[in-house]
Amino acid sequence: MIWSVSPNYPKLLDEAESLPDIFEVVKKAVRRVLNRSRGGLMLGLANLGNQPNGFFGGFHYVGSNVIVINRIPLERIRQTDPELYKPYVFHVLLHEYIHTLGFLDEKEVRRIALDISRQLFGDDHLTTQVAADPRQFFPNLAFPYVGWQPDGVGIELVEGFDRSSVSYIG
């Protein structure tokens, strides 16, 4: 009999050094809990504005292979609470990755993301707290001038994002 030891997800996230590293933890987590996966995704960073009751995390265009994360909260977290950075990025990537798997209902995606976080990180971990109520962290996510909107949305693609899906170099 072969025994499979479950990875220590808090440790994996703590050891992640980049957005692609965090995404690898997201994919392992989803595979572990939902037994589903998808490859060939790209990540874009863009300045999407700064609205407390609006769009601040990220999005996935249905039918595409692109996840876009709002750069504004990433910059704000680095300034106000760097310990929140990886849990926040994990949550946003997890949420959008679940969308890429065909789950379109926002309430269902939020519930699935929270369930995955609880199972693999426990209730007390920041990742689960962000999944349970991202609004409680809003002071760390938005700049004081709330309501700012960019003049245009330029998306910068992150190189090497979905690296475990690449099986060859062309």
C-alpha cells in the first residue's frame, strides 16, 4: 500500500516567491479538493481602479485563458501589510482559477474558494480569513483616494505563469 502525505499548504504558500509560484500552490489545492485542473493560463496585471464596492481583485474573461489581477491592491498591500500579500494573491488567483474551470456563479465560486481554504489552511490562516470576508482587509487593499479610475487599462502579462502546464520548449 502506498501512503500519500498531504502537502503542507501554509508552508507551500510561505515558500512561494513569485506570482507563478503562488499559482502552482493554487493549482495543487484545487486538484486536491476538487480533483480538477486546467492548463495553459496566462496572468495579466492591470491598473483596474480603486473602488470599495466595485471591482478590485481580478477577473477572468469567460472562454479565454487569461486571468487579470488588479495591480492597485498588490501595491497597496506591499505598503501597508506585506504579510497579507501571499494570502491575498492566493485567494484572488484561486477565485479566478475556479472560474476558469467553468464555475460562473459568483456565490458558488466564493463558497468553493472558502471551502478549499478552510480545508487546506484552517480557519485561523490569513488565506481563509481573506476568503471568508475580503472586505475586512479593504483598508489594506485600497489607496485612500477611493474611487480613482485609470485612464486606460494596459495589461502586462506575467512570464512563466502557468509553468507546470508547459511540457516542451519550442
